[in-house]
Amino acid sequence: MSWIKENVQPFLPDTHITGIAIGNEVLGGTDEELAGALLGAAKNVYNALDRLKLAGDIEVSTPHSAAVFANSFPPSSCIFREDVLVYMRPILDFFSKIGSPFYINAYPFLAYKSDPEHIDINYALFRSNAGIHDAKTGLHYDNMFDAQIDAAYAALEAAGYDKMEVRVSETGWASGGDENEAGATLQNARTYNFNLRKRLFKKKGTPRRPKMVVKAYVFALFNEDLKPGPSSEKHYGLFKADGSISYNIGLHGLKPSSASPSLLSLTRIRTRSCLGPSAMVLTCYVMVILALMI
């Protein structure tokens, strides 16, 4: 309640806050204590919103990585890991009750980077390619993004949650990386996000859910120049850390930032603070919405 009153309520309605993500990729990792706390955290935030009469306008959710799945290829064979289901099922029960979707962080870039010899980069970048055929369903996929979403739908159906919508909480492509990070180039990043934008603006579904319009957030708004890990982790932004444009994907409002140097310095400080353990409590990613939430 204190967190909502301090970080959400004072900024409404001027700031259009539509959802709160509880943690990020909590399940599927090695921290069982954190996994066990996720449901309670989600309920606490939802109950606080409900008491403040904000639950109807602000969605409560938690994003997952592909690590929650036992397998994801072909899409129809995807199921949740048994050790994850222990924590996942109560969360899905709760989200079904309050009407929250299943959020997945979908990264064709990471899949391609892990196996560039066997994955067609055109399939990952929404470019013309032979695609893949799912023999079980008879469905054809001409891009990996749709296949990853439908894999999540298959896992939900297998677990008994066939009515739950899947949304993409993160997707993007690194514009730079280390020498061993295949595909991490500015041209590929622009191609992926440009084609992603075109795909989302068509407002269509996936082969498995043709009537369910795909909604997604691109990761990320700006490069995180202080982020640890592989170099690619620093280069997902549409903007550079100094506020200039990394590359233009055709969004009319995408212009160099007019932020002052002092504000940009503050942004860097906040970015650094978001990378500690507290980042698992409530996500601090800054994302720009591509799909119109209508």
C-alpha cells in the first residue's frame, strides 16, 4: 500500500500507468525463495490497488523468460517445466481470477545467437524465408516471434489455461555486442524492430490464435551503458544513453532527446540503481509500447 501511494497514485491521471510488473523472469531460475514469494507479492500489490479503486485500470502481472518451458520447438510441443509448475500454477490461477494475461519475454535474437549455424537469421528478422512447419498442428510459421508466442499458448493449454491471453513484455535486438555474439549489429537491430513494428501494426494474431491481436513492448527505450554482462546487454535501446537516436524504425515521434545533461546523468544513476537485487521486486525496465492497446 505504501509503495502504491508513493510511486503510482500521486502521478495519476497525468501519467498513463496501465500495469505493474511484479518481478522479472523470477520463475525458472535458481532462487526458490524468490519464486515462493512471487504470488504473495502479486496479491499484495493487487489488493492495494483494489482498496484504492485502481485495480480496474492498472493490471498486475509478472513477465517470464523461456526458461519456464521444458521445450519450445515445435511450438505445439511446448510445456512448462515440472519444477516451475509448482509455483506457476497458483500464479496462473490468481491471474485467471483477476483477468491478467500471461507475459513472456520473447527474444528471437537470443535464440539465433545461441545457434546461428542452424537458425536462419531471416526467420528471426521477419524477412522472407522458408519458415517452419509444425507437423502436430499443421501450422506454418514464417517468423520466430510468432512461434515463440504460440509456444507459450501451447504450454498454457497443456496446463489447463487455454483462455489466458499471451502478451510480449519484452522483445528486441541488440545493436552491438561481443565478437562471439552472432547477429548483434545495428542493421539487424533496426531490421528486427522495423519489421516488428510493421507486424504489430497489422493488428493480427498468430497462426495458433489468429483472432487474438498480438500486443508487445519493445526492449528497450534507451541503451543501458552501465549494465553488466555481455556487451549486447548495453545495446538494446532505440536511443543511446546520451539521448541521441540509435536507429530510426519509422516512429514519427522518435527524435533526439532534449533532456539536459543533468537529467541524463540522473537517468544513468537510476539505471545503475535498478540493476541491483531490488530489480527483482518490481521491474524497472523502460519500454515503449508498439501495439495499440485498444
